[in-house]
Amino acid sequence: MGGSEARRTSGFPAELTSFVGRREESADVRRLLSEGRLLTLTGPGGVGKTRLAAQVARRVARTYPDGVWLVPLAALGDESLVPHAVNDALGVHNETGRPPLDVLVEHLQARRLLLVLDNCEHVLRGCAVLTAAVLAATEGVRVLATSRHRLGLPGEQLYEVPPLPAPEAADLAGSTDAAERYPALRLFADRAAAVVPGFTVGAANQQAVARLCRRLDGLPLAIELAAVRVRALGVDQLVERLDDRYRLLTGGSPASAPRHRTLRSAVDWSHELCTPREQLVWAWLSVFVGGFDLAAAEAVCAGEGLDAAHVLDAVAGLVDKSVLVREERGGQVRYRLLVSLRDYGLEKLADLGEVTATRRRHRDHFARLAAEYEQRWFGPDQVALAERLRIDQDNFRAALDFCLGTPGEVQHGLRLASALWFHWVTSGRWGEGRHWMDRALHGGARPDALLTRAMWAGALMSLVHSRCDAVLTGADPPHGVPPADAELPVPTPPPVPAGAYGPGGRSSASTVGFVVLTRVELACTLVSRGRAREAIPLCTEAVALCEAHREQWARAWALRTLGLAYWSAGEYERAAEQARACLRLPYTGQQRQSLARTLDLLAAAEALCGRGERAGVLRGAVDRIWSEIGGNPVEGRRVGRVGRARVAERHARRLLGDEAYERAYRRGGALSGGEVLAYALGKSARGGAGSGAVVDVGPLTRREVEVAALVARGLTNRQIAEALVIAQRTAEGHVERILVKLGFSKRSQVAAWYASRTG
């Protein structure tokens, strides 16, 4: 992961507003980071801890060869999910059945990176346990945390983020450039100009703005909330109204810190300026975590006298008042509440006595989505559905947490967790899936058809990620499983429904999907029992059904299982053919664990076909990929275990000799994701003269050629980023530069250009 491409920040959202001031603070934080391995930025809500951490992270990114990684934790409600969230952010897929923290620590041991844990305060113990384990087991990892409370670990450095300085009246005497010299004034001017074009802070209003900023204690969030009011009020009126509010507020609890009272005052004021309908919608929307779209807002808020049009008006009003942040993700408009404003909304929701009822509506909406996505999963919409699930993952987690933590709701949690089986399996999050399934199954679920279905989903997760790989590696069966030569009755697979291969079959896609999965499951069992020939027709039928429905994930699994069946039957060329067919599917290139499994099979097949150098290159690439995503899920891959993959490796070594094999192995380990894929499909590594090499790259760099190859395969910018292990914004930049250099305006033109230069 080293090199210039790895010197990046990952997971940091695009800055929608300018970053104002904080030069000294940024320098202090960078210095403290250089002196210790754990630094926590503390301070009240709204003081700017997250923005400062993000700014520092971008400034120091080049110091860390393996990157700077943001882990947003505000959406988590379960401390045990902290390791899962960090693994997700780093792209580490835990498919080994081991505790996620163990997998994370192993992944980080040889790396030099900065981990930014944002908003730790509500999962403080989980963050402390994870941080302690990571720092104890590594030397090159540093942690920058933001929290309202310290983690409480030995060696932890604390930096309290101060408010933005605002000048006293005497400081402004004769001044005409106060906004340039004082960050609080500059922030107000910047945010006010965003809603009133042409607004400036000058001699006529700088005293009033300074007084306002002092009254707000220099808290950035409070200043931003006040600045949007200049559309309706002058600065003097703003100060007057805020003075009235502050006098009322200071009569409150003496235990409340002044800055907390100041922020509360600003948020209270924003709340009072909302219409009653907007106030109600604000409270209801606080049950969302990680953002939401308009349809979700309508599902939770419509009813109770509000129709969809009323909800839209309220959402628009909350955006105008800077209560909601409007964002675009994946071409869709989404909204979110800042943490402090969400906390405030939850307080108001509790005051209304509607927390449970609103969370049920939230749960019901996402349960409907899960059921709909499950019905549509076996078909051509998989990529789009996977992206929607990824975007709303925090809301699905919140819905599950509500169900499994609320008396009387466990059956709903079981239904939701099992409906999401395809998400857990296909996204490589099966460890988290088992976490939710186990909580539901041990939470007192009633024995009914739903329980049976949930147990099937759990069994499928285990099967997909272990048994077929064990065939290749020669790993021993789990305790209690009969040996491979034992007689074992194999059930007959369910019949293929009428019309399943035709256009009309798509109406029963979920049924066809079940038929396909049972065939591949049965084929895996047959291969593992040494009955590979019986598995071949099952896989062939499954592949045909997938092709008829334009499905990719099960097709990749079926092709890989078919390849394993051929390999086990001694037909190594046919095994290699199936592996390459699997690699041509966009899904395989997008999911690194699927890519690693398929390359693993291909490497073994190439060795037994007598192509030792290709086997060595592919084996080196495979081992590097496994090391980056959390390790091979089969323990038989470990050094010292002699499985079938190791037999293939020994065969390749005999063909080449140890020295030549090691060279090939090292070469494979140095290839990027795009280069590995091209090489596996018969093209030369590093742009050599092999079949399929790009012979004329024109003005493009080697990295841009890799990106062009993935564009030609139809991958989106996000999928390209995952394949090459780069940030999505980096991938977007590569695509833009390719279009400019080649004089094109469409991705299809890039695909045609690449095809014309590929043999």
C-alpha cells in the first residue's frame, strides 16, 4: 500500500464550506501528533473538533505512507460495532470468523497510517478498547480522536479545541479589516455572504458583528446558525434578540458550562424561529443517522395530519434555516442533521413522548426497503441496490439496534437481519451480519418460519465464506463434520420453476434466486465430499439461470464453484476457463474478496496446466490482496499447512525453480488491482508485449491506463476506487484527466479508445 497513491485521505467528505482560521490550532495539533501516538481533541459540541481534525489530517497525509483514514462514529449506537466500523473504513473484510478487532490489529501491524476516530463520546468504551489494542500491537499507527470526553488511556494527549477569537470593542478602533484579522468575524462574513450575496463586514457593522461573536463565545456552529438570520434581520437586531435570549438562559442550571449554554441558546433560538410544523419534523427526523432522502423523511413524518407536501415544505424550510445539511450522493439529494442538532431534536422528541413510535416508523421504512431489495436482488439491479444499501447502512444499523434493544421488538429485528442476508454476504460484511443474527437468535425469537429462514441465512453466510475455499486449500473440515470419504446422502435440489429461463421469469426472481443458491450450495457440498462430477451440471444450470436474469453475484459464485469442480476432477484447463469467466464479471473486479478467491483458483489451475510463471505471479498478487483485506478466511492458507493450493505452488516451483518462482511471486505482489486483473485475463503485466497489452497509451500515465481499462469494463468511479484501493475522489480525478487528455466527453468514448488499442 505504499507509494504516492497511498498518500491519501480516505473517507473524508467533500468540504461544502470554507475552513476559516485555526492556523495556530492546526500547528499545535500537528506538533502533538508528531510527539505521541494518541491525541484526543476535546471540547463542547459545535466548537469545530471534526473540522479541525479533518484539516489536520489532510495536511499530514503525506507523512503516512499507508494513508489517513476517517472513521465516523456518530451513527453507531452499539459499542461492539466500533471494530466493524473501522474495518469498513479501511476496506478490511473479516471473513475468517475471528473477532473483528483481531483481524483489524493483524491488518495494521505492518502499516504506517493515521486513524481518525470521529465523535467517540457515545461509544467511548468501544473506542478505548480498540485504540488500546491497536496501539499495543503496532508501531506505525497513530490515532487522532474527537470526543467530548477523554478516552482515558495511558499516553493519551489531550487538546481542548478553543473557540474562535473575537475582538473586544477597543481592538477595532480605527480598523477597517477586522474580518481578515479575526477568524470569528471572517466566519460570520463568509456564511452570511452565502445567504445574502455581497454581505461584508466593514467599518459600519464590525462592532455589531464582533459583539455577536463574543456573545456566542466564538463557537463556530453557533456563529453559523446566527449568520443565516441576516436574510431577515440586520446585525444589530440579531445582537439585540440574542441578548434577550442569553439573559433568559443564564438563569438556568449553574452546572451547565458557559459554552454549552451558549450553544444551547443558539440552537434554541433557531428552533423558535422554525414554524411549528418545522419543529415537529425536526424532532421526527432526529431518529435518522447518517442521512436520509426525501422518501425516507416522508415515510417517517407523513401522517398525523401531515401529508407528503407538508413534509417537503418543512424539509425545505429546515434547509433554509441551516438546520438540515443538503448533500448529493450517487446523483441523489440527501439530508442530514449535524450531531449537536440531532441531539437537540432527540431531546424534543423525548419531550413529545414519541421516541418509540417514531423509531418504529423509521424501522418499518427500512424493513420495507430491505424486503423490496431482497425481492429485486436476483436480477440486473444488484449494483444500484448495493450502493443504496451502503449509503443507508447506518440507518439499517439503527433500526436493528432499536429492534434488538427494545422489549417486544426482537421478532422484527430477526426479520430485518435475515432479510439483509444478501447485503451481509455480498458486501463482505458477513461478520457484522452474524453479529446481528446472533443477537436476534439469542434474543428470545419465537420458533416459527421466520426463525427457520434466519437460521438458513446464517448458514448461508458460513457456507459462502468457508466451504468452497476449503476445497482449494485442503483445509480440514470443522469438528463434527464427517470426513470427505464418508457416505453422505445429498438432497435433491428444488425444481426450476416454469418460465425461469424466459423474460417472464423475472417476475419470480426471488424464487429463481433461491433455486440458484440451493444448487450452488449443493454443488459446494458435493465438491467437498469428493463428488465433483455431480456438482458440474448443478453449477452449469445455475450459471444459465443467472445469465437469463442478468444477475452477477450468484453467477460469480456459481462460476467459481464450477471451476473448483473441474479442478477437483483434474480438468485444470476448464477450471482456468471458469475462473477467467468469473473475472470478466464486473462484480468480481469490484469486490476484492471475490477477486482474491477467483485469482486463488486461477493460480492453482495455471500451475497444474504447466504455466509456472503465471501461477507464481498470480499467487503473489493473491497473497497481497488477502493481506490487505483481512486475510484468507480459511486457516489452511497459513504457512505450514499443505493443502491443494500448496500442492499447486510446489508444482509451479518444480517447473520454474525456486529463484524464478520467487521473482514471479514478488512481481505479482507489486501489481496494482487493475494490472492483476489484466494479467489474469491473459494480458501482460507492466505493459509488456503479451496478448492483450495496450500498445499505444498516447498521453496517459500508467495509472490512467489502468483506470481506462476499468472504465472500459463499465465500472463506476466508486468501483474503480475499490478495485485500485484509492479514494473515490482520486478515481474521479483520474477519469476527468483521461477525458481531457483524450479530448473526449463521455466514458463510452474512453471504452472505445481502450478497446481499439487492446489486442
